[in-house]
Amino acid sequence: MNRLLENLSPSRLIRRFKEKDESYTIKFQMPGLSKDDVRITVEDGMLFIRGEHKDEEEGSDDDEFWSAATYGYYSTSLMLPEDVKVEEIKAEMKDGVLHVVIPKDETKKKQIKEVHVG
């Protein structure tokens, strides 16, 4: 679990991370972004989350022409623990919050063996 949290400071994780027996759940606040603005990939044990939003508006009033543009970019990456099912990671965007569920793989659960000191 610590490897999952390496890139996030404790203050940024408040109400964002939950660990259950069967999965990890992470929530990311992404106001203004839709599910089409977000891209999630997994590569070499890393989960990458990127979001980008562009909005341009133009208009004219009488003899005046005006334009406005906004741009927002979000990017984060997390090192995944070894006990996850990468192929079953799911994500859902709802009301500006991205919910990522990372299922655990019980067959990869850490085995702890105590070694006798002689």
C-alpha cells in the first residue's frame, strides 16, 4: 500500500484513498472535466491519470469582435502495489470527481514468513 501512496502527500489524500479487503479506491477532484477529457493508462506498474480541457468562445456585438479561451490540465501518476489486478481497474467520472477502483489479486498477496534467529 505504501508504494501506492508514494507520490501523494498525506494532506492531499484526505478522503481520497480507501483500502478494502478486495480493492483500493481513489477519488480525484477534477472540476470542469468530463469523462471524455480524462485519459487513464497503466504502464510498467504505474497508473497515469491525465485530464485536459479546452474551451474557446467567440462572438461579436455590433462592431466589436471578442473571444475567450480557458485551458486546464491535470496529471498525476501512482506506483501500483504488486497485489493488483491491472486488467480489472475501473474508473468513473461523476460530478467532477474521478473514482478509480483498483481490485486486489488475492493470489499475489504478500506472504510473510518469520525467520527463526538461532
